[in-house]
Amino acid sequence: MTEGTAQETGKGTAAAATAMATATAGLTLEEFLAAHPWPADMSARGRPLDFLWHFELAVSDAELWPWVSDTSRFNRALKMARMEFWEQDGVRNGRARNGGFLQEWVEVPWTWVARRSLQSLRTYSRGFAHFVRAIYLIEPLAEGRVRLTVYFGWIPRGGFGRTMLRLFFPSFEGGYRRVLGEIEQHVRAARPEGSPYRAPPHQLAPEARARLDALTTEVAARLPPAAELGTEPAALLERLRAHIASGDDMELTRLHVRPLAREWGVPERALLVACLHATRRGLLELSWDVVCPHCRGVRTEAATLGDLPTDAACQPCGVAFSTDAENSVEVSFRVHPSIRDVPEVFFCSAEPAKKPHIELCQVLAPGERRSVATTLPPGLYRCWLKGEASFTPLGVCTGPSETAWVAGRPPVPAEVAEGARLTLENPTAAPVTFVVESPGFKDDALRPAHLFGLQEFRDLFSQESLAAEVKLSIGEQTILFTDIVGSTRFYETQGDPGAFAEVRRHFTAVFDEIRKQRGVVVKTIGDAAMAAFADPLHALRAAAAIHARFDGKGASPCRLRISINTGPCMAVNLNAAIDYFGRTVNMAAKLQALVEAGQIVFPRSIESAPGVRDYLTAVAARLEPVELSHKAFDQPYPAFRWDLEGVGAHTTIPLAVGRGAE
């Protein structure tokens, strides 16, 4: 990293207090302030005190952005004081103690353009200043280099505040050079660990360590074997134990299973199962977090499913929403307080890092018009205004190099070229916040469906149930129904005691095959079972294996029919248990009318699901096109019937599958 330049003005001029050579010159302070002038109402409170630094780094803008936008961790690396934040009436307030002096402020919502700029503003009620604003500019240079311009501007509160800021703030330029140099080396070395933001290891008290070790041993005794987990249980638990004992507070405030499994190189399901067992033994706590659909911040935390509300609101975003919307609830784990107290630590508000899905956030004053250069990769984006629940689409692919977005109207045109300029306009009498975001929720989020679809969760947390009025969208599920064919005659011939014993043995076998294919048993209805799978292929494999165990040739007199359907589902409370509800479930049950003993029926659309056609080809499945007609349907429902009559576990039957079979 090359040297930076530092400029500071205490009298509103562009005279440089110090200057150090750079490979290429950045903006002078005078040029910067011409492009980013102080608002008149702020500069009227006193003479600005401005600091401007330039740094060049041998990294790309995309590589640098995640680091500099995470200003909380950056500030910790700078050894700045911890901050405290709280929301009141939709306003974010902050507090910190610097040099023994208390500073209190209102955090004005940040603005940014991902990979190009960010700006924060604080209005102080107590401390050295009336206002401070920070602006980062990222400018791509030749040969994979960038220039980072860092600006801080203060309106000091009297002579004492000005003196303190003049004495102590310039030293931060050296801190920036140090931390940015560490980031540059880390990125260029492509090291997944040893982050310059990683805090020194935490040291547990002896009593807490003894409890942690004892509970870890108890959990190890209850984990499935390595063959089922996909990894060695002891090694996995040791990694989890070490993370709990010495991990960074910022990483342990909420323990997110999916990114942690990826970082550790272990199966996601294995780590989730380990965390569930650890929760039951008192190592961890489970949290059901209601998240805002806009900022995706946690608005409500529930210790149990039954505590989840039906509705929630986000005051900073000015929206109310229902928890039955897809992706409105996330699941996280926390270290049990008997092991370690993990406070929520802040060194800055760091809004862009907390909202990585938001590519652009700009606040326009009444009557303001602003042109912004975007860095949106090709794809589909959502545009919305703060306080409004509706979205409008913006496509980035081909098209003009500019689009206009006037508050109250959708962007025109709705499709632009990559790197297009976005001209924003606010014709209203109030400030308006314009937001462009990626529509997809991050894959790292652990959803209720991930737990509901895990048999270990249903076994370990059988007491968990939703409140009667709450329903959760759990996305696409594959529902499987089994039913004993000719059950009336079966009960007549077997007698009640014999039939009951046989049905119980039949359920044991059915549950075993469902579990082998990573499905979950949702419920039983008489002698029928309902199961759910995350993958249609697993459901088909389970169905074939179940039929192989009840083919009429073994010890069991039971013969089964099986129906499968895939689609969106809701999770609801039924008899104090987690049940699935919706059209997908209803159709799966109705499809039973198309099958008899030894047969499976499923929608034709399932054949195109990943891996399904290859599987059906490998087992030489014979599929018969069928249709389900019902007075409630506008048109017949197309399906395939797979007849396994007389087929053993490893027997193949002639192939008749493909597009021609439809």
C-alpha cells in the first residue's frame, strides 16, 4: 500500500497542514469540499474542521468494499472505544466515551453506493462536536488498484472541542494506514483465516471451562455416528467447543450455522445437529428471530416457537409486516450464559455491512435531483422507497446507460446496461430515501424450514409448537403420503390386537426409510403417514425403498400406496405440534386416488427436478401418464404413476420415461 495524504483545515480554507507523496494525486480538500459541501444549517453552527486522507491499495474495489464498509470491525482494529446504540421512536441513538469524555448523538441514516462510496452523519447532543460526517470514496485505478479517499468533517462544540479534535484526530491517519495495510496483505495472500479484524482469543473462567468440557462430553455421547453425520463427531464438537470458549464476541452474538459450516469445511446438517444437541444439554440457546423484509435487521427475538408474533414492525424502515411472509423468520444460536456472557458489541453503526443486500441507499432532500453512478452486476433488482411496502423491478443487462427514478413512480426505463447512471428525483415536500437491493435473501440464513425438515429437531424439541394464530411460510417442500391398502379387510382378518401390532411395526419401517433419505415424519393419521423432504429425489428414493419392504413377499401383510407432491407450504399448529398446510399438502393427499398397492404417483413436473430423471433411468422405472380430475380443478392435474408391483429392493423394470411419455 502506498503512503496516504492528510489534509486538515481549521479555518475553512484548503491549506494543507501536512502532505505526503502518492503515486497518483487524489482530490485536494478544496476540490473535495466543492463536490461535497457542508450543509448550510450545519456550517452555520461553527467553523468546520476537515481531515482528508488518500490511500492506494493493490486490491480491487469488490475486494476492498466488504472490509471498509464493515466500519464496526474496522474501528475496533483502530482501537477506538466501544459504542452503545439504541432505537427510540424510529431514531437510532448512540453513546461512547472518548478520552474519558461522554459523547451522545443521533445516528442519521447512512447513504452508500456499494463498492463506490459511503457517508455517515451524526448530530451530537453532548461531546466535542455539534456534527461529524464521514465519507469514503473508492476509485478504481489501473492494474487492479484502488484509491480510497477518507474524509472526516467536524463542527466542533466550542474551543475545547476544537482543541481536542485537532490534538487527537490526526493520529487516526496512521491507524488507517496500518489497518488498510493488513487488509491488503490479507486479501492478496487469500488467507481464509487470520483476519486483521479477529480479536484476541477470549479466556474462559476455570468454572465455565469445566462446565463447557463436561457438557461437550455429554453432547458427544448423543451425536449420531460419523457415517450418518458425514464427519467425525469428536472433531466437530472440539471445533464447536473451541469456538464457544475463545471465539470473537462479534461472531458469537449470534452463531450462524450455515456460514460457520462452510468456514470449517463440515457438512451443514452435521453442525446443525450438533448445535441442536448442544442446545438440549445447555451449551447453546436457540433463538427465533423476526427480520424486517427491507433492512433485514432483527426486530423481535423469540426463545420458543410459541413466542413468535403474528405481526411485527420496523420503525427505522417505517413498515409493518406479517411473520407468515417467506423469509420473515431466521434461526440462530447463542452461547448459554452459564458458559459465557457474550455482549452485543458495537464500535460503529456500520449500516452497509449489516445490509449487504442493499446496493444503493440515497437520501434526497425535498426538491433535490441527484445523478449516481451505479456498480450493479447484471441481474434483477428491487427498487423501493423507505416507508413503502411495495417494490418495483430494475433489470441490469442491456439497454440505455441511464434511468430516471422519480419518487412515487417506477424507474424508467426498467432495464439498463451494466454501470448505468441512476438519476434520482424527489419532488415531494419531505426527505425521501431511495433503495436498490438484490431481491434474493442471503443463502446463509437458517430458516425454520431447515429445522422443521430435520428429524433430530422434531425428536429433540417435540414440545416446540407455534401459537394457534401463527403460520409460517416454509417455502417449497416435497410432501409424501403413505397409506395401507385395504385397511378395513386387514383389521377384519388380523383382529384389533394383531392389526395394531402390525401397524406399529409398519410405521417403524416407514419411518426408518424416511429418515434414511433425510425426510421428516410430520404426522400419522390412522394407519397413514405424512412426511416432508427438502428434495423430490429423496422423496422418490424413500417411496421406492418403502415399497420394497412391503412388496407382499416379506413377513408383513401390509401393502401400501404412496403419493408425492412438491410446492410451497405453510407451517401451522395442529394438536400442539408442527404441521404442514396448504394446497401442496392437499394435492398430495388427493393424488392417493390414482394409486393402488405397490404404486407411487407424483406430478409430472417432479421429473425435471435435479437428479430425478437420472435416478428413474438408473432404476429403469416404467412411468404411466395419468390425470387427476376434480370438480374444484379448472383442468385435470397431470401426474406420473410408477408401478413397482412385484419389484424387490434391487429389481429393475423396463424403462418408459422421457418427454415422449408425457
